[in-house]
Amino acid sequence: MGATDSHPTIEKTRAGAPIVLRGGTVLTMDAERTVLENADVLIIGDRIEAVGPNLDLPEGTAVIDASGGIITPGFVDTHRHMWQTAMRGYGADWTLTQYFVWNYLEHGKKFRPEDIYAGNLLSAVEAIDAGVTTSVDWSHGLSTVEHADAAVDALDQVAGRFVFAYGNIHAGPWEWATTPEFRDFVDRRIPRSGGQLGDDRLGFQLAFDVTGDPEFPERKAFEAARDLGVGVTTHAGVWGATNDDGIRLMHEHGFMDEKTVYVHAATLSEDSYQRIAATGGSASVSSESESSCGQGYPSSWALRRHGIPVSLSVDTSVWWSADAFASMRATLSADRAREHFEHHSSGETCTNLGLRADEVVEWATRGGARALGMEETIGSVEAGKKADVVLIKNDASPAMFPILNPHGHVVFQAQRGDVHTVVIDGRIVKHEHQLVDVDLASVRRTVEHTVDYIRGQLGEQEWESGMCPEIPETKILDNPYTYTEYRTDRTRTAQGGGRG
């Protein structure tokens, strides 16, 4: 960073001084995915004022030296179970069944409101540290409204941009979404802007899944979302849990639209993909998750064929890393592996790849903004947009030069440790690789209290075995949702197995 008398230090930007990121390679992620070399990004207030080379600067502008670095829009994560982050890495060897049993059947209800708070706080901090400026908090551990209050309390503590997706895996969505307590929470905690629920700092969704029960009890939850004017985010195309019957029921009852986000979308039929495409919805791809725990093969290769918009997400750091670099890398690798496999299976050689690095960077930025209905506000580095900007620069890293293909460099070479500066809403929240105004020691203590509590609740033997638990036959479920008796016969029972 350079600073003179006319260009104050970063500390002075807290008083509202303009900021410029000077002389970097700018991946604008505009409609043409324009790349600007040796360009500046001028920020005044909470907006991007101008983008281009050698910009004239207002008096008092704070200068951040971006030379040798890459400037991108802030990354947007459309599906992150933030409440689980205090258990970071605990389930590194889990399958999806082990996750379902641990959280849905056995231990999920042990989380107190303060434990939801701890997970959300840590997740929010690590998101901005990795350049993720907007996160969807897919908060399906809200067994009470007090848990929901704690979740939002944590988000309020961190200078990020969030969408709070309210969910509760321990009760039917048709139950919790229609209670007076839920509506009271929405009225108390979710801001309104321009007559709409949520604003550009805290948005709102309903988060629930559709099991495929022909009675379609989820109708009431969809009606609640429609009444509130918000979108629904739903785990769809998850082997053994949510599949084509759920998509068909949503479509037949008129509850598929452009606000709907289909998470994973990994085990769906051509018919389901066509219904999603026709109704304008988008998919959130979590390739590390899908590759590791069994929802199905990462779906971007199928989504591309149907023209379904894609955004990226990390799912949960109870398993994996929680940064967009890992998400982009895993997605591009999985998509290309599938493309090669499809060619090879028909005796052909793939000579040109269908998915390029710049497209995946778009999914991680503008694609996420589009999925959340925020494309006019965030997702690209353009004048007039909100100032959510990331500088990827690390002069101490031999992996950060030369930069020949900047989109490819972001996907395959850079990592979260190379995030030099993060600006959200015009505010510097990370600079010179250090978080700004974050008491990390306090966050650590909060998380340690939760870990100690959960470990004590489980007991040492259960704590150790829970990292790779044996699953009794009675708990291998065709459908993991404990709030419904509906079961399908299309997975293991179709192969001659018994029901859980």
C-alpha cells in the first residue's frame, strides 16, 4: 500500500475517505467478462465510482497498491450451513448417510442457540477472510425461534453481506413456516426495503426440502414463502432423499420460479432439468460435497446442457474447506472429468473443453448474485455497483507470478491465503492479509465453548466414534427426514434391501 499526505492510510478510510485499488488486473465479470490490465477501481462511499487505467482521484483517496495482483468481484456463496462451522472438519470422513444420522437423528438437537451463534460467527468471519462477500446461511438447525435469533445475532456482528435462509430439519416445513412465532421472528429481525422483505445487507429465503410425498404437505411452506415475497432454496437431486417426484410436485402445483434455488441438482432426470430451465430457476453446485459424500455426480455438466444458470457453494466446513477457490477448482475439475468420460465411453477423444475458467469465475461471482436476485447490485466490478471487491495479491508467493491467464490463475493457482484485501459495501474488512476490526481471539473462545459443550454432551467414546460412525441397518434411510412417515422405494429397497 502506498500512502502520502494526499492519500491517507487505510485507517482513515473508516471516516469515509475514497479508496482506490491501483494498477491491478481487473476481472470485471461484466456481461463480456472484460479483463482490464493495469487498471484502477475507485470506490466512493458504498459504490464503485469508476473502473479504468490511471483514474483521476479525489483529494484524500486512500491508495491500495494492486500491481501484480488480480481484482475480482466479491465471491457469492449460495448455500452454506454456517451453523455447523464450530464443528469444522469433524466429519471429514463422513458419507451423506453418516451426516444425516449424526445431525438429523442423533445429535442435531443438542445444539443450543449459543452454539448456532458460535458456528455462524466463525463461518461469517472465515467467509470474508477468503473473499466471500455474500453468503447464504442455509440455516436448517433452527429447532426454535431462539436459535434463529442467535443465528442472526451472529451475522449482525460481522461486516459481510448475508442471506438468511430459515430452516428446521427437525420439523415439517408446513409446521414451522406457518407458526405465529416464525412470523413474529420475520417481523422483528428481517429488514424491509422498498416494500420487499430483506435488504442488500441481510436478505431472506425459506430453506426446506421436498420429499416427493404425493400429498405434497410442503405446499403450506411454499405458500408462506409466496406470501412473504421471498424465494425458496431446496436440496434437490440428492440420492435417496429428494429427487424427481419433488420437482414434479413443485411444478404441478405452480411453485417453481426464478427465485427458486435447487441445491446440488445432481440426480435428476431430463424431465426435471427441463422443468427447472423452463421456470427460470437456478442451481447451486457444491462440487466438493457432491464428489465426497454422495448426493450424485457434480451437476454442472448436466446443467450446462439445459441452459440452467449455475452458482457455486461450499455446503459445510464440518467436512470441507469454506472458500470459493476450492469450490471453483472442484467444479471445473469435476465438469471436465465428466466431459472426458462421456467422450471416452463412446470411443471419442475430447479435443476442446466445453467449460472454461472464466465461466467458473462468473458462477462464483455474478452467477451467485443472479441466483439471489442481486445482479443489479453486486457480482461484477462495474461503476454504480456496490463496492464488494477482492484483491488477490501475494508478493511473497511464487505461485502468484507470472499471471498469464488471469481467470485460470484465480481458479487453479490462487488460494485463500493470497486474498490481500476485501472490501464489502465500501468498507475494508481485510487488508494486507489481515482481518480488520475482528477479534479473532474472542471468536475462538466462543467456538471453544461450543466444542466443549458438544463433546461433553456426546461423551468421549461417542465423540471419537462419531468421526466415522458405524450405521445400524435400521438407520440406513431411503428418506432421512424424521418429520414425515413418507418413504420411497426407488433407492435401496428397489434393489431388494429393507426399509429403515
